[in-house]
Amino acid sequence: MGDPESLDEVGERSALTCPDCGGTLWRIRDDRPLRYRCHTGHAFTGLSLEEGIEARAEDTMWSAIRAVHERVIFARERQCWAERAGNQGQMEIEQARIDEAERLATCCAMRYRRQPHPGNDCKWEGRMDLEPEENALLKADRDIEEGKARIERQRELVKQLRTAGHDTEATLVALKTLEDALGAMYAHRAFIKGSIERLKHAA
């Protein structure tokens, strides 16, 4: 670890930040290949810094895409509640939010997925890597199957309690919660499927 004053003696502060800790990077002044250091001790060559920045950018992009996906799911849940309440105005508001978020998610995914055309950094190839979305779709299918199984078990529990003459109010509430969750899972799957189709058409 080096203090900023010591690093000022051997390098120049750059506009770049450390991929590991977010601190300021100093560009080392010497005749060796391009090197950088931050005051916490992280050191990089030009190549390792490029890899670190790329990895951080990838993590940031996926965090943004996940956040937009969650925004869609939450808006769909609010829309379902508005439908039950007969609030047509709120349903339309939530639909507008859903449409906006889906456009944003598609835009983010398209920008991230486009690969540089070989031999020319200024051209872009329309190839899309859909593996993450396809994996997410498979997971959504598994979640739905697990959700169905939980609902069936809960329904069986309700039957058993009724047969035994016990109160079923709490178990019915839990059943309704599971059914609502399953509805949200289906909505999430539909969103992922729609994203895949939009990305294919945009390619």
C-alpha cells in the first residue's frame, strides 16, 4: 500500500479508477511497459487493466439488466392487484411502465451483445449471444414446475385439514400466496421469452 504523496513522486494521477477498489489510479512514470497502481496497492499492466475494466463493465451491465427485469416483474404484480381492484387507470399506468422497461431491457441487451466485427473495431456484427437469456428461460421453467408442485402440496394439505375438521383459513391464505407467486413466475417467463424474440428480430 502506498500513500498518495509517494505515488505522486513515481507516477501521474490518471482519470481512470481501479477495477478492484474504485480508487484513483496512478500511471507509473518509467521506461517499462504501461503500468498503473492505486493507493491501496493494486497494480496493473496495460493488459490486465483492460481486462479489469471490461469485467467491471460487464458486471455493471448485467446488474442494470437484472434491475430492469425486476422492475417489469414488480410492475406486473402491481398491475394484477389493480385488476383485482377494478382500477383500470392504474392498470394502464403499470402497462406503460412495463412497456418502457421492456424497451430499456432490450436496448441494454442489444448494446451489450453486439460483437465487434473481426478486423475492424468500427464495424459491428449482428450476431447475438442468447445463452444467458436461454439459461434464464430454463431456470424460469424449473421455478414454475417447483411452484406447481408446492401448490399441489398445499392443496392436499387444505383437503386433509378439512377432512379432519380443522380450520383452513391460514392454509388457504398460504395457497393464495403460492398461486400469486406462480402467476408472477409465468409473467417473468413471458418477459424472458419476449426478450429473446426481440433480440432475434433485432439481430
